[in-house]
Amino acid sequence: MRAGAVLLAAGSGSRFGKGRPKQLHLLGNRPLFYWPLRTLSRIPEIAEIVLVAPQTATGLFERWVGKWRFRTLKSVVPGGSTRNESVCRGIQALSADLDVVLVHDAARPLVSSRLILDVLKASQAYGASLAAIPVKDTLKRERPGSFVKETVKRDGLWMAQTPQAFRMNLAARWFAKPAISVTDDVQVFEKSNVRVKLVPGSPMNLKVTYPEDLELCRSYWQSGRSRS
């Protein structure tokens, strides 16, 4: 299998605050996006990586990655106005003869090589796949005024993560619908005949959305270093 990876770092991070993209906040002595980029670059099955950066900061990201010299990093491209457009731009920058495309959020810096490989293999076998974890907490649907309307059964519900992946020959479905709004990458395939395989993810593979998420991420990261 020859895979390509699109690392999405184009978000504005408006919910995070702090005046700059969250992908540039430090974990250890490196910006957040460095860590998933390093993990992706160490996986032999991944032949090419494209980093999708904010439109207004592409040059800054290029200077960062120029210091690190990741062999499989093919290019840094500016993101679009939506997630779907950013993914499209990332895919277009990859070689067309790859078998599988994997998409991962730079805001999930602690993703493991094992999880990436599991998602890649599942996408090759079934067409599309994603990392996810089963919902454990009781779910409530609200009514106006922030009151409880009902309890939602959690049976069969999963919380989606990245990485998500799909066969390259299905990538045209992205380009056919560049204007649609999606919150994750396999939604394009869910209502088609493509089976989307759920791959057990990890609570460690958390997404940094708010400052407290970054503090938890730093705690996990330090704990992992102390055990290694």
C-alpha cells in the first residue's frame, strides 16, 4: 500500500483564543502541528504528506517545516474557506497514483502510529474508515432555554476522531462537491454505497479546541515521555 496524508492545520482556532492559530502553540518545544507531522513521516506506508496551512500564514508554516526536513513532506498548501475545500486542496497536491488518502487534524498531536496504520488498513479493505470511540456518557437533547428535552440512547453511538481515510479512487467524490459543509471527512461517503469502517480510537488522541485541552494534552505528553 502506498498512502498519502493530508495534515489539516488551516483552521483559525477562534474558539481557542490567545490571538494566534492553536496549531502554533507549543507542546514541548515544538508547535502542535509538528508532532502529528513527525508521526506521519515515520510510517513507511505513507509515501507523501501535504500540510494544509492557513491562507494568511502559509509562509510561516513553510519556514517552520524547512527547519525539520521531513523527507516525505511534499508541499505546504493554503487552505480554503471550509474544511471540505481545504481537504480538496490537500488531495489535489498529492500524486494521483496513491492507493489511499489519510486526513488528520493537526490539532490532534498525540495520534499514534498504530492508530494511523489501523485506519489505513481499514480504508483499503472497506473503502473508507475513521478512528472513533464509543460514547460512554449519558446524552441529553436540549429544548430552547437550555432545558432537557429528552435523553438520547447512546447504544451504537461513537465520537468521531481523525485520522480518517479513503481509497484514492474515491477522492473524486470530494471534488464533485467542493461547496458542501462537513465537520469530518467521511461524511461525503456515508450516504453513498461506500462502507465506512469504524476503527477503535483512543482518549489520548484528543483534539485541542480550548486552552484547557492543551493543558491536558501537555499532561499526557509529559506522562508518555516519562514512561519512555
